[in-house]
Amino acid sequence: MALTNATNNGRAVRLAARSNTLSSPTAGLAPSYLQANLIVLPRQYATDFRLLCARNPVPCPLLAESDRPGSFNELKSYIRHPSSSSPVTVASDIDLRTDAPKYRIYKDGTLAGEAADIVDAWQPENHVGFLIGCSYSFDDALSAAGLTPRYVAQGFNVPMYRTTVPLCPAGVFVGGTVVVSMRPYRSSDITKVRDITRAFVTTHGEPIAWGWEAVSRLGIADVGKPEWGDVPLTADGKRVFGCQDTKEEDDYVPVFWGCGVTPQEAVMRANLTGTVMGHAPGHMIVLDVQDRDVFPEVRG
Amino acid sequence: MALTNATNNGRAVRLAARSNTLSSPTAGLAPSYLQANLIVLPRQYATDFRLLCARNPVPCPLLAESDRPGSFNELKSYIRHPSSSSPVTVASDIDLRTDAPKYRIYKDGTLAGEAADIVDAWQPENHVGFLIGCSYSFDDALSAAGLTPRYVAQGFNVPMYRTTVPLCPAGVFVGGTVVVSMRPYRSSDITKVRDITRAFVTTHGEPIAWGWEAVSRLGIADVGKPEWGDVPLTADGKRVFGCQDTKEEDDYVPVFWGCGVTPQEAVMRANLTGTVMGHAPGHMIVLDVQDRDVFPEVRG
């Protein structure tokens, strides 16, 4: 199945991933459809992980989880339209074991490998899958407002950084810190950027920090050296953004959002026993829900 | 109306505050009844404040708010028993203008004074009152487990500190940081202390950090000099806890929880125009809800 950006919906992306036609990152695919991070845990850690998300909703917004331990195609949804009391079905035809383009498998806290699916590794009646909101979900709204994220315009992956901002611990999940994604914007556009992304409450919402002074406040050593994603470049694509000689570039400053890599990092840090799985960075599960379904302030 | 600790319920404390019989702090009054921080804002800031709480639920757990702008005795509750879909009524006979033992009034961002009530300052159809969870709510459960907080045993107010941990901003509420309360415990008791307080999800829950290394990680300059509450003392009550010569005392280390002073600080930092009000520190509004009503893991 060929994917054409302009016509994709979430299901088309999932089916392409399921049939292994798609094995690349999902940023920009199926505009306006929510994209989700996946974390799969042995059932004994599910309660603590749910609490970790509840205590840290900006970096770890929990969208849905397995309806019961072992469920990979029946999900319990936590998102709803604010004017409705019943949850929105995140996807009607979904298989958490196949619908991300690429997976990572960890055994006893160590990366064991990448895989196109996790059908064999999924343990019936044990594994619980969690879907976490992803900031790709608001890139389309930014683009529609004339504020296309630079990494999208340049065809790269968004740069992501470890910070020293502590997560609120929850049970076994202790010692985690917030991971952020970064998009450069002009200082004069920050109010607009905040206003647009504020509506996306379960996909990280408005930025958590912005400006050059935020870099040290967040404990980021070097904006030019992200821990995940691609090195950010200046608007002309020629130099590394954030280096000493580019800091004055066109009044652009770094703007930081909570990032769905945060819970993965927290899980890795907890040294859980057993098999833990997740999507490969950037290779998200795309849902049936569109931003306007759950964020009424987003212009449809 | 005389208050006897052993027999008080939440309503008795509210009525004593309403009649100005009670003008002292509420810690230890009406054990097992939830206590709440109060913040009263002009209506134009209500949406941003609600979002601030949603993005920072550990330091800013929103329990209830005015049913509509101007309401001081009809509240919309956000807490419920996990096995029920309908919210728990936080208090059936409540007046936000009179039921805290003492209030503070701020005008255009500056403290204008303290008052026994805010009946005259409350603006009809404008002011919105918010009730925020308070960690006094779990002190009784700690005491019941033989882990009486030291400040309770010594008859002081709990020490509270500004940290450098950033709050997730929300609209006008930018630049805030987390405020914490501190109770010293033996290192060997921390697992038990975490387990007991974890259940109190809307009254700050389990600690956000513990141990001497947490002090600098949170950006606290000196545990012996809290910004609010009383100076913490050693177990014998003779020296200041946390000073160089007392750090080895009986293996006690500082344990830090999110604190309901956080949203007050965030509001002050936002320099709002108009009249903002809150309870005076330590002088909470006590509710009808008991911990076992909303936290099923708490032994009743």
C-alpha cells in the first residue's frame, strides 16, 4: 500500500506499518491525526506507570492502554471531547504489536534489538500497552498558521534533549527527568506558538520553556547536540543552530516542549525485569482521532 | 464553639472559622478530613489557572472550584471515589468567604493585608474560588502508621521551601517554580512513607524527592531556613535540622512533598491586575470529605 501524505488517514498509516510496507518515521504522515508513543510493560508495573503519567501529564500524557493485561487490539481510552462524558475511541482497527513502523525490545533493562513487529515477544495475559501523546500531533496546526516547524520544512527529525528537570516519581519509577523536543521560533512569534499549541492538552500542550536562558535552566548542555533526533540547523540549513556564532540568527530562539520519549527514559532508568517494548524513536502509532475531535479550540 | 481535636469534623472547623471562634492554623484539626488551600481570582484568569493545575497536578491538585463566577457556596467538585463516576461533594455547607480561619488579600499583585473573612472583598459574578489539595491531609495516616511527622509531634508548622524546579507554564502563569513541604524521616522508613502517602493522589501523593542530595537538586539553599512555616528542629528539639552539625542525626534525612503554596506563588509571580485572595498560610478550609472517601487504599 503506497502512502501519499496528502490523503492518508491514521488507519492507512497503521495498515502500511502492519504489512511492513512502511518502516520509516511517521512525522508529517496523516496530517491532523494524533500520533502516539508506545510503551509495553509486564503487568506488575502497570499501576506504577499509570501513576507516573498521572503525576507528569505534560511529558507523559496517557491517551489509552490495553483494555486488560494481554490486550493488543482492545484499548481503554482516556481522551474525550471536553463537551462529552464518554471517551473517544482512539482507533477501531489497531494492533499494538504490528502498527508502529519499527519497534525496540528491551530485556531486563537492556536494549535487545529492533524489530518490524513484536508479535512473538508479546506475552498473552501479561503485557500491557500504553499509548502516550506525541508533539507531532500539533505540527500540522503550527504549519497551518504559517509557523511550520523548521525540522519539518527541512525534512529532518525533531531534536530531543535530556533535561535535569526531575519527574515526580511514582512507585518503581524513580530518578527520571523530563525529555524535551525543540523547535526554533522568532521571539515575536512565541505568544502565537504558545496559543496554538496550548489547545493540545493531551499531546504536551504549550511549551514548557523558551529563549536562550531556558537552555541552562533546563540543564541542557548544548542545543547543537540533541540526544535524539537530528542536529538542528539554522534557517538557511548551513550551520548548527544554537552554536555560539549562530545564536543571533534572525532573532530565533529555542522553544521546548515536553516529549513522549520521557516515559521511555523513565522506564529504562527503572531497570525493570522482564521484556519491555516500545516504538523506535520517531516511528509512532498513528490513531483514528483527529486533533479537532478532542481539542475543540483547534480550527478544523 | 469550642473545638476539641478528637471529635471535630470538617464542618465543625468551618463553622468555628465562620464565627471567628477559630483564627489559628488548622494542622491537626479534624483528623482524616481533607484540608484545602484557597485561591480566589478574577474570572478572566480562571481558564489559565485551571490549566496550570492540570499541567502541574502534584504541587497544584485542583479539588473543586466555584460552580460559576461569583459562587462562594456552590462548588464544582473534581474529586471522586475511583470506583464511582460521579464527583464527591467536597462540602455541603461551605462559604469560601468565611470558612478559612484567616485570609490574605492582594491588590494588583501586592499583599494588601490579612482579614478574618473576605465577604466585602468578594466580587459578585467575578471572583472564582479554587480549592487545592493540602498535605496536612495525609499527616493523620502517617501518624496512624507510627510515623508522626516531626512538626506535628513538636507542635510547629511544617517547613516549606521554594525550589528551582520549574512549573509547566499555562497562559499568564509563567515562571513559577514548585514549592515543597518537608518532613524528616529515617532512610529506612522512606519506602513505608512513600507507600502510605502514594494513595493520596489529590493531596500531593508520594514525595517528589528525599535524601540530602535532593536538597541541592531541588535548588534549596538551606534546609534550616524555610521560606514558610517553622524552622525544622532535630528530634530532641534542641538544634536546627539540616545544619552542618546535625546532618548525621539518627539517620534522618529530609523528605519533600509538593506543596499547595505553589499555586499561590505562581499567582503572585503573574502580577495579575485586580483583587486576588487566598487563605493565610496554614489556615486552611477543612472539607467534609474524609481521606478514605476518595483514597480507597487508605485504611479507614
